[in-house]
Amino acid sequence: MRDKKIKFVELGEKRVEKTINMLRLIKNLANRSHYEYDKEQVNKIIRALDVEMQELKSAFRSSLKKDKGFKL
């Protein structure tokens, strides 16, 4: 059990840090002096990220609910 917690922390820290760095790189795309884009393209990026974030939240919430077990 302890090994699973340690692995979760290790992987969680690495993956979250990578994700934050990638989000910062995506944010750099907003610089109009370097890139040209339209509102539709921006909305597609934001929608894709929103969908993934909602799926992430749902997966963790679902997992936490399962751990509580049955109660009346």
C-alpha cells in the first residue's frame, strides 16, 4: 500500500509539472507579435483543454466515490 502512495506522489509531481510547462508553452501562442490566429482556432484549443480537464476531474471524483464503499 505504501509503495502505491509513493509511486502516486512521484508520478503525480512529474506529470503535473510537465503539464504546467506544456500549458505555459501553449499560453505563449497567444503572443500576436509571433503568431497569427483567429477566434475559432483559439476556441478549439480552449475547448479541447476544457474537455480533458473535465474528464480528469470526473475520473478522480469517480475513483474517490468508489473508495467509500456502500452505506445506507
